[in-house]
Amino acid sequence: MYIRFLQLDETAEDSLFLWGARQTGKSTLLRSLFSNVRRYDLLNSEEFERLFRNPALLREELKNADSRDLVIIDEVQKIPQLLDEVHWLMSNKNIRFVLCGSSARKLIRCGANLLGGRALRTVMYPLVSAEIPDFDLHKAIHNGMLPRHYTANNPHRRLQAYIGDYLNEEIRAEALSRNLLTFTRFMEVAAQCSGEMIVYKNIAQDCGVSANTVKEYFNILEQTMIGYLIPGFRATAKRRAISAPKFYYFDIGIVNYLLKRNKMVQGTEAFGHALEHLIMQEIIAYLGYSHSIEKLAYWRTSGGYEVDCIIGNGSIAIEIKSCDEVKTRHIKGLKAFKEEYPNARLIIVTMDKYKRTMNDVEVFPATVFLTELWKGMIITSSDFSDASRTGNR
């Protein structure tokens, strides 16, 4: 079993929503951290049926609970009405809850009680490199980082089932059952655009729907935790920057399946795209787990200069290349960004054998970058400032 970075220490004092895509390990984490607490699992058909029929049962069953008790409700989005009972129990009995689910979208759409800020919001991501003993970069790039997929000899069938379950459970719940084929086509086109600027009109033409429909589809992917839109960084004066967002699926394995990518050879375009995706995936998880206030963006100018990742207000610029030896041509975007932000830390993540410095650009082998990221040596964070935390995992 993996020891996850997310330890939910906040539950000592607060209730929280724990969101995350399917199979990221939420339920497993809750069982390992809280083995002796009251748990309501709404994936259990009997539990679901009785609470769906009478949500007030929750209040009746917990009315005499101790104020120090912690209660877990798994897949809470399946019965939004339960949140009214949770609100009452939190306000009148001081009971703390962990409310777990794959998406808040259904709760928002139906106007459910989101507890008025009384519960903290926490997101669980797929596995990250620092959670895996003997982390294998190539396995991660090919299999993805969902726990069941990373260890598989051939993750194709598991990924197929994963996408099928997502379409049937999440998308049918969006009243899009008549448009499943269109949405499936959209997911494939979105995979082709992974790591690229989103041009809604072009995607709409490929899918045979309107641009507004495509925007809504991307919104669904984001709110069901399946993807991220990364904004363009515009705070530069010398060059006109592009603001259109980039899109990344939450896990590289999903992209590989949708694009029918199997054995990717280092040095190919496909391998380069996959490496970039994995590194971005880890940076997103790091910023989330460390509760960082730094924002993530990318930078591209109308003149064609581009940097894959900008942290905060230009304090760190990160480019990702799959080459095994960095050349001057690989750092043109970083050097252009340096002209706008002279104090920026410039990093290029590659397949180089050793860490080195090329002029004022730090060259990181990908595995070294990931190790230092999770030790808090790339993006400073008080949550991960103790390097021994990573070493003990």
C-alpha cells in the first residue's frame, strides 16, 4: 500500500469535503487513516436506498453522537439532501464530517447545501512520484498514475473500463445520455489537444457541435475532476502574450488510452508530449497538496516564444523537453521570458543524465526534478519544507 502525502490532519478540528477523480484512492486513504469511525458508504446499495428514501435517518442515528466523533460519508454527491442533515449535525452537535466524492458538480447543479464554508475543500490526485518506492518514470509515462493502473502489466483494459464507467456514471448524470457518442468524440479530440492551446471553434468543427457546447464540455471535465484548464500568463510588457487556456487531462494514462498510444520511444514526439504531461501533472498535485497560494500558468507570445509552466507572478519558469542533451535552441522561450522577468528562476526538465547549469538555466533530469519538487526545493512551501518527509515515504 502506498503512503499518501494527503493525511487529512485538518479533521482534528474541521469538517472537510474530499474530492477527487474516481480511483485516485480516496476510500482506501480514509480506511487507512480512520479505521474506527462511523462510515456511510453510498456505493453500498442498501445504504444508499435507505438514506435516499429517508435522509433524516442520518440525523436520528447521529443525534446522540459525541461532539468529538468523526463521521465519513463516501460518495456524498449521490444523495445531495443528506447535506441538510450534515449541516444541522455540524451546527447543533459539533460533529465533524469527511464528505467524500468524485465531483461537486452534481451538488452545485441541484442547488445542494454546501455548508456555507463550514467544511474545508481538499482534493486528492493520482499517485505522485514521491509516494512510489522505486519510482519508474517510463512506467508512469505509459501506464499513468492511478494506483490500479501504474502497477498493471497492460493497463489498456483497465483504462477502457475507467473511461466507460466515467461516461456511464458522470455523463449520463449530466442528462447527456443522447449525446454520449458526441461526448466520447469530444474526449478524443481533447486528448489530441492535451498540452496545447484550446481553440473552441476548431474543436467544435471536429466534434460537430457548437463552440458553446465545447466550452460546456470542458467545464464538465473540470468539475468532474477529469481535467484542468491552465490559463495563459499575460503579465509581460515587452511581448504580447496569448490568453487562451491549455488543457490537460488529470492523468497521462487517460490520454494514452484515448490516443491509442502504447510503446512510446524516447526521442519521439509522443514521448515528449507524455513527459510534459506527467511533469505538469505532478506540479499541479504539488501545488494542491502544499496548499500553495502560487498560481500556475503557461506563457506564449504572438511571436512564438513559449514556456510550459510559469509559477506565481513570474518567479519560476519551467520548460519541459524530452531530449537527452539540452541545446541552446531548447531554451529560447526561457531566455525570452528572462527579458521580461530578470529575477525569474529558469528551469528546463529533460532526459539529461546529470543535473547541470547552462548559462543561467538549471538543467534537471526529470527524476531529479521530481525528487526536488517534493522536497520543496523547486517551489517553496512550508507544508513540504522538511525534506525528511519525502525521505521517509
